[in-house]
Amino acid sequence: MKEDILQTIIAHKRREIEAQEQAVSLSALEALLDTPMPGISMKQALRQSPFGIIAEFKRCSPSKDWIHRNAQTEVIAPAYQQAGASALSVLTDEPFFGGTLQDLQSCRSLVQLPLLRKDFIISPYQLFQAKLKGADAVLLIAACLTTGQCKELAHLAHELQMEVLLEIHEESELDHLNPHIDMVGVNNRHLGTFHTDVNTSFQLAKLLPEELTRVSESGLSQPETVKQLREAGFHGFLMGEAFMKSPRPGEALYNFIQALQV
């Protein structure tokens, strides 16, 4: 039997948050945050863009090991913006993805695009972190949360003036949808085994609520696939490895967007 990678990550995340809260309490984080101000709307940016690319800043992953070990936000984030990204996704998990909250904060100072904090969010503490570091939206993963936890976290995210992208992988997880969800993402990668199949998005497309902004995530590398997904009703396309494996991710994104116009 394959190891369930997701359960390993979540167990580590719980320990990580506990240590962070011991260093800086939740009440201390709350005190640092004045009245939350609205950020840049990611759902609007995706719906208004002819391409909808959410370009991801990611150094490594459990399935691929190091992708771009020495990647610097100062170089890549502005290049993504100039190349035509609609939004940026920033990995903030360090043990498994090589990211940090500092990466998120750095990107905030470098670009005027919507920023998504991409992490395994299981605690209100992480939402306050996200807002303080400049996130406009947060990812909630159905496979990590009960429906009740998902609703509570999504509600708090809205109170903190952040949008919510709910990630699902199978039809049964649609029960995690609630009034505080702004975008629904279909992850083509199973988080337990990390097996990837882009057909997951096509299969679930017709089941997604039309009023929600729809995003396809993972395993996207061909312009033709993105064109087909757009025809199937998706507005956004979260892509990381396809660009980050290049020495110049911004240039790779530019070339991809050019190919979408052919």
C-alpha cells in the first residue's frame, strides 16, 4: 500500500502550527491586524482575463522533489506579472514544498496581482497569518477538512476580507461547498497518492455550480488542454511545475500565453 502523503503532511502541519502558536499566540496575531481591508479580487481577475493563468511560485513537491531549488520571488513574481499572469499562487509550506510565509510577503511587495496563499490550512491561525502577509485569497482543501471546519474557516476568511478557493478532487467533496466559497477548484492530482489525471476536471465540470468561479489545478502543461478546459466552463488554470521547471519561469509563462492565442 502506498503511503498516504496527505495524512503525513497534515500530521506535520498540526505540529508546526502548535509550535508557531507557542512562539506567537493567536491573540497576538489578532492584535497585529487592524480592521481588515479588502484585497484584490482573484475571482474577478480570473473572470475578466482571456487566459486565467494562476502562476505558481513553487520550489519543490513531494512527487517531484526539487523543481527550482534556488527560486527567488524577487525575480520570478515580477516576471510572472509582466508575462500576463492573472493571479499568483504562493506555496507557504516549507517541509514538503520549500515555501515560506516570507515568500508570500515578498510577492505582495513586488506585484499588483491577486495572491493566493496555497498551504494545508486547518486552523484559524493560518488565516490570520495569510492576511498579515498580504494574501488576497486562501486555499481550503476539502480532503483536509470536515464540512463544518470548512464552513468555519471560509466564514473567517471572509471576515478577514479574503476570498476562498475550495479545492476538491471527487464528486463526494462537493458537500464542502457553503455560502462563503468564492471559487471551486478541481485538483487533477490525488493528494493521497499524487497520481495526476486531467480528466478529473472534465468529469467534474458539469457538476460545479455555475455561479462559482471554476479553477482547474495540477497536471496542466499543454495550451490545447487549457483551451478545452475553458470550453468546459473553467475560468482559471493553476499551473506551477510547467513554468517553475524552466530556468526562466516568466518566459515560460509568456510563451504559454502566446500559444493560447494561436
